[in-house]
Amino acid sequence: MRITVLTDNIGSNGLTGEWGLSFYIEYHGRKLLLDAGQSGVFAENAEKLGLSLADVDFAVLSHAHYDHADGMSVFLDRNSRAKLWLQESCRENCYRIKDDHMKYIGIQKGMLEKYRNRLACVHGDETLDKGIRLIGHHTPGLEKAGKREKMFLKEGESWATDCFAHEQSLVLECADGIVILNSCSHGGADNIIRETAEQYPGRRILAMIGGFHLHNKTDGYIQEFAEKIRRTGVEQIYTGHCTGDNGFRILSRELGGMVHQLRVGLEIEF
């Protein structure tokens, strides 16, 4: 299995970075795209790396935010066959409070209708192929995380605290364990690892890959989070994007060599 970073905040070697994430995954003859950043940058980087979007078999949207979803229109125009797998609760209705106003942070308006025939909606967990699964959140009370992040869903004329039911993890099985990808981990990376481990009792958790949404957290919060990650038993973490520079620095200090920095063009193999 090889995972290539197409989009991350950190560009490298002539590859452009932007706020967002996108991964190109080669797994036992199958090709997957997880997220597509907020623009066509991921596609430009894929071309430079010699990776064909037309060959992708499965596209997956980790959650309903613009910095992961808005590049998907570029993908769906360039790939005529792959379905886009997303939680059925994904809507164009995600907001957060910024400067005392509700700011839209969701999927580009009209995209879900435009590409409705390409969508495969999932309720909770779903097996895409042998060794490839999507796992939704099973941890109760994630509205608390939504309240902390000041993130809300517009439901008609009303507002509801985001419980991140639109978020899902992509899980890949290896001979010696499993690998988890979740691009922003709004539901808590420690919760996500536990949720996944329950589905694979006795299996090693080889790696957790994605953003951990620590860019707006205090040092004390991040230190406590690092200890929660340690207790999950995960062996490696690869993180960037919304983890933030300070988050990465503290995780590296607390967890040592198990922490790795994402950047555009990085290849991760298992």
C-alpha cells in the first residue's frame, strides 16, 4: 500500500500547498482518492507526480467542509466512473462562528445536486472492497466538540450544534494491522482510533493519518491530547493541515519519533 499526499498546507519540491488535504492511495491494485482540497491544486500536483485521476476506482469525502470537498468537482470532471462515497448526512449546511457571524464552511453550493448521479451515500459503516472500509462516528456526545469548535449546521431556519455525523474514516487492512485516515478528526483522533479498534479486535493500529484540528488549541489541551493518543496504542501518526505548527511541535515533543509531518508529495508505504 502506498499513500501519496496530493494536498497539504506544506508544499515541497515544486508541488503547491494549500489549506486542505488530499490523498492518493494505491492498495492491492485499487486506487482511491480521499478528499480533494479546496481547489484544483491536488490535480495539478497529481499530474506532476505522474498519478492518474482517471484511474481512481473509489473517491471518498471525509466530511462536508470546503477545504476537503471543493476540489471534488475537478476530480468528478476528470474521472468518469468512480463514485464519490460520503456519509448520507453530508449537506451544504456547515457553518462556524467567526467574528460574531456565521461563516459558511461547507461544500460548494450546488455541487451535491450537480453530481447527484455520482454520489454513493453511506449510513454509518460500509465495506467498499476487500480490506477497504468506511467507519462513521460511534462515540456519543460529539456535539460537545462542535460547540467547542463553534461549528453549526443550518437546518431550515434553525441552527444545530455540529455532531460531525457527516465525518467518516477510511480504514485499510494490512497483513500486520490496520491504517486509519481521517482528514480533520473533528470527532477526536483518540475517539476515532478507539471506534476503529472496536471494529478490528486484536489488530495492531499501525498508523493514524490526517489532520487533528489542534491549530486553535492551547498547549495544555495538546499535551493532554498527546497522552490520549499514547493510550490508544497507535504505533505511528502522520499529521498536518489543521494540526498546526504548534500542535505538531508539541505532539513531536510528547510522543517522539512516532510523529511524522505531512507535506505535499510525501509517500507513505505499509
